[in-house]
Amino acid sequence: MDNIFVARQPIYNKSNQIFGYELLYRASDSDVAEFSDGDLASSEVILNSFVNVGIDNLVGSAEAFINITEEFVLNESLTPMFENQTVLEVLEHIKPTKEIIIGVKRLKDQGYKIALDDFEYSPEYDELLLLADYVKLDVMQLTTPEVVQQIKYLEPFDIKLVAEKVETPEMFAFCKKLDFDYFQGFYFCKPQLVKRKYIPANKLVVLDIFKKLGNPEFDFDEIEKTIVQDAVLTFKLLRYVNSATFALRKEIESIREALVLIGGDAIKKWVTLILMTQLAEGKPQTLLVTALVRARMCELVAGASGKNNEQMFIIGLLSLLDALMDMKMIDLLDDLSLSASIKYALLDYEGENGETLMNVILYEQGKWNELVKHGVDAQHYFSCYVDAVKWADSTIESLL
């Protein structure tokens, strides 16, 4: 199993804080299991993903939600590790037979939490529901009345409700109103927002710096004047530069010193990184982590193919600017002095940069079949993703 695709999709609680990740996986660069025994193959993928990547690298201390097959439930030898933070998702096509009930109870007794995936209620599932900790409802697949009815059916059971496939702001608001406990979906990574909103003063400062950084002959003095308008931004920049990252012999005491130290081309990357933390204020932290993972993965993928990896880092980072600002991307880019190639990549995924960005997003979303069509190197994307996750998780600690 030389090639592995592994990705993670965040699951949020009611306070927009990260609660867990669903791990997405495949045994090869295809979304079809090319094995004579599909159940056993899926089980092997889970085990190998844990060993090859490491649960700490993928989810940290959060809950890890993992789909399991019927064979996984029935075969005691396939029991995974890390039971204290693992939620096993029983797939929707698995029927609650006597053998399945016994298998789920065994897993439950071993310390695993149980989730019922893509669930639709019928009385035959009552015994399984008594063992479950979570029920995941596909709010895209079900109609509004059906979602309401499912919740009513589940009221007698002591379970937590997870809304999955939350794709739009309207869908998120609907699920919050119905008092779901947790939320999962592409909405949190790229909201479909249509209104231009009032921009607070501190975010206007950030956008002004973006404009200055877009100038190939940007001036340190001009950027310094802009940064010092925001006390929090000044503090973050000085704290970052004074961190062990730069192994300094003396502390930097001015914005001018910090900018000169970072210097040249690197300033566009690292200052932009710090600025993004300002824009992320009031947003789920995982949204910023997603932006950092995407930026770093874009950089690594592009660098390996000889492309402008510095430009791809900025493209990956700015690709979530619309979500951070609650504005349309096209409106934001009108206000930023970016090259045409960057704008085309962000708006329409045009050119080599746009293609790289699209492939990275497809990887995030687990759309392996689309990646296969684009002829990507499976092992390279897997390695880049794992490295990007490690880098983003460590970077976010120093920035926040």
C-alpha cells in the first residue's frame, strides 16, 4: 500500500469550537476499493492510516471519527487503537442484526464511542440506538420536514446529534435552530456568502497592508506606518519575530527591525500569515488552521513540480479570505493589488496555479476520483498533506 490518501474534516460544537475530525481515507489513488474483500480492505486502510500517519498528527487531542465496515464490527482481530478518542461510525447500509448488536456492544465495552452514520430511523434500530453516542443526519439528503421528523424519533434516546453535509449559511442556521449538538460540512471551509458587510477598522488595516504587499517595490516604512495603527497586530508581529523561530541573540523592539529581519520576499509570506490571524478573529480557529494547511500544501505541491511555491502559499492562504471576511471573493480582490495570475487562480482556478489550488481543495474534500482524473501523484499529495497538517498545527500555536 505505497499510495495513501488521508484527509480530515472538522466537526464543530455549538460554540464554533473544534470537537473532532472525520478521517477520510483510501487504499490507493482511486475512490474504488480494488480488492476481492472490500470489508477487509477498508479495515486494513484504517489500521495502516493510523500507523503511517499517527493519530496525534491528524487530530491532536480531538475526537477521531472513523467509518467502519460490517467486517470491522464482527471481527475482534480488527479492533483499532486509541479507543479513548476514537468514534467508530457504523455505516448506514449495516443492518442491526443480532451479530452486529453483539459486535457494537463489544466495541462499546472496550471504550470506543459509537456513531450511526447517515442515519434514518426505523424501529429495528432501537437496540443499536441504545448503544450509540452520536447520530449523524445528512441534512442535505433529507428534506426539512424529514430532518424535523428524524429528530422527533430520536428524542427518547440518550445520543448527541451531528448535522453533516452542512453546505450553506441557511442550512447552518436551520440546524442550530433545531438544536443539533455538532456540525460538519463544507460550509465551514468555504461559506456561500453573498452580502458585502461592514468591515471593522482593524480589518481595514489588514486589507491596506495586503495592498502594499502586492506592490513589487513595497516600502518598509509604509508598511510599518500601517501596522502600528493596530496595537494587537503590532504585538503579534513582535512576539512572532522574537520567538525561537528566528533564534535571535537580542529581542526585536520595533516594527521596522522586525520587517527588516524577515526581509525581502519572505515578508510577503510571513506577514500575510500573521495578518490572517487578525481576519480570523471571531471565526472558528479551525477555519484559520484550514487556511494554513491549504497554503502550506499548495506551497509543497508547487515546489516539487518546479512552480512558484511562494506564490502558491499566498494563493492557498487567500483562498479562504472570503470565509474570513464574510464577503464575496470577487469584491475582496477588487480591493487588493494582486497579480492577474493570482486573481484568476482564486476566482476561477485558471492557469497552473489555479489547477494546483483546485487539486489541493479536492484532496481536502476527499474527492479522490476527481484527483485521479487530473493524474496527480497520490503518494506526493499524501506526504504534502501530512507535512502541511503538522506545520499548520505548530504554527497556529506561535501565532495565536
